[in-house]
Amino acid sequence: MRAVIFKEHGDIDRLIYTDVPEPKIGPDEALVRVRACALNHLDIWTREGMPGITIPLPHILGCDIAGEIEELGAGIKGMARGTRVVVAPGISCGTCRWCSSGWDSLCDEYKI
């Protein structure tokens, strides 16, 4: 598959458009065929490097994604191949008062 990656932090000249291996999914994961991907500030900050945050390199950019499910792990229920999806990069606890009220980005456990 084609992707924009960087192998070291820095300015825009660090970006490389290249072929990368197709990801292998686990039993509780889904593979999404990306049809659109937006640039967001998180991509810029990640490329530049954020103090105190280490990410594995090389890194594939893109966290605001739209596409369709290409493959499902054996443990995934209630979804089907070909379903159109939007990927939200945030992860929260799902049970606190913020998550329960639709404000998951305010969750104390929220991360990207």
C-alpha cells in the first residue's frame, strides 16, 4: 500500500511517499481501506516531534480517516466487510460522566 511516512522528526522535507507493507490485524482489530485522510495538527506535531512523547519510527501519518472495512478479526462482531466508516483517533474510558454525556475528549483517560 502507499503511505506518507517519516523516518525522523523534523520539517516537511522529512515526509516520504512510499510503499509500505499492508498491516496484519489481530483478532480484535479491523483493517480499513482508506479512501480519504485529512491533515490535522496532530500530524504536524507528530512529524515535528513532541517533547516527552516517543513514537515508533518510521511512522505513517494520518489520523482523520474515512474508508470502508476491508477485513475483520475473528473477535469482531456487529460489523461487516465493506461497511463505510470514519476513524476517530481518540480513546477514552467510555464510562465516566464525560464519556456518558458525549464529551469523551474531556475524559481523564483520553488519549490519541
